[in-house]
Amino acid sequence: MTGPVMNDLKPLRKGGLPILAALALFACSAEQQPAPPPLQGAAIGGDFELTDENGETVREADFAGQNRIIYFGYAFCPDVCPVDMQKLGQAMRIVERDNPDLAERITPIFISVDPARDTQDVLVQFTDSFHPRMIGMSGSREAIDAAAERYGVYYALGEDDGTGNYLVDHSNNAILFGPEGEPLAILPIQDGPETIAETLVRWSR
């Protein structure tokens, strides 16, 4: 019975080689396909109409062609916002050092939810202390609320202690959007600047 069995296997071996080769090529090509951005298709982002740190009206369309990092917070934040902005500024400098062409296509944007205290002068001083290309902006309460809703941001003003001091509870996501305003990825702001920079390089367009 050995002979017939061996003979029956010969056609299978001959025919199986092209199939195996095709499967191997398919596997290789599948591995080479780039992974989609984590936030691809997410329903966040869109137009806004705010006032930048120079007093100019800005809209989302003004940043067309630029990857943009959007972060909502406030300059009087005692801890979270300054630490996050420091990390973003350091991450931008890493990208500038290693990939200067890409860095020129990334604009960090800080949107203040505290327009009563975060005046133009305050925003300029705050953003420039972390990175020269970081843009601060704010606006009317209605404009901020509309932008926060579109970008999935939560915030709530705390009670004034009678001296004009109050805290603001807010989410602190730094989200990367592409050149057409498409959501790409949430930056790992809880990690170090190197990890943030790696994420910027990986997902920026």
C-alpha cells in the first residue's frame, strides 16, 4: 500500500506549492498594510470660531493643511495643564530635532475654557512658556461651549471663593487631528515626551 499512497501525494505536492506561495505573498502584503489611525471615523472635531492670543478670530479651517493638537484647559490650572503643556512642548522639540519637516506641519492649540481670567496677555505668556508655536485661544462662553461639545470635552467651573479664585474641572485629552481636520489619535499625555513624540510621528499626515 506504500506505493499507491506515495503516488497519490505527488499531485497534491505539485499543486500545493503555488497555493502555499500565494498564501505566503498574501500574508506578507497584509503585514505591510499600514494600520488605520486609532480615531479614524470618530465623530469628534469640526468647526469652531474663537479668538486667538493676538485678538484675531480663528476658525478650524484656518489650520487646513496642518496637523493640529487640540487641548482644552485653562492657564490658571494649578497642576494638570502646565504639566501637560510642558510635555507637549518637549515632545514638539523632539520631533523638531528628529523630523523637522514634520514638525513644521504640526500646530499645538491650547483652548482656554476660562475666558474671564485667560486674557490675550495671559494666553501669550502661558503658551510661549512651553513652545513658541503653541497657539492659545478662547472666546465667548457660547463659542467655547460649542467647541467643547464638538470635540467631546467636559468642563465645569468651580465656585468662586470670593477673591476671584476658582478651579475648573475639565477633561485633559490632547487629540491629534490631521490636515483635513480628521481625528487621528489621542496623545499619551500621561506618558513622557518621548512617547508623545513617537505618537506624533506615527500618526501625523
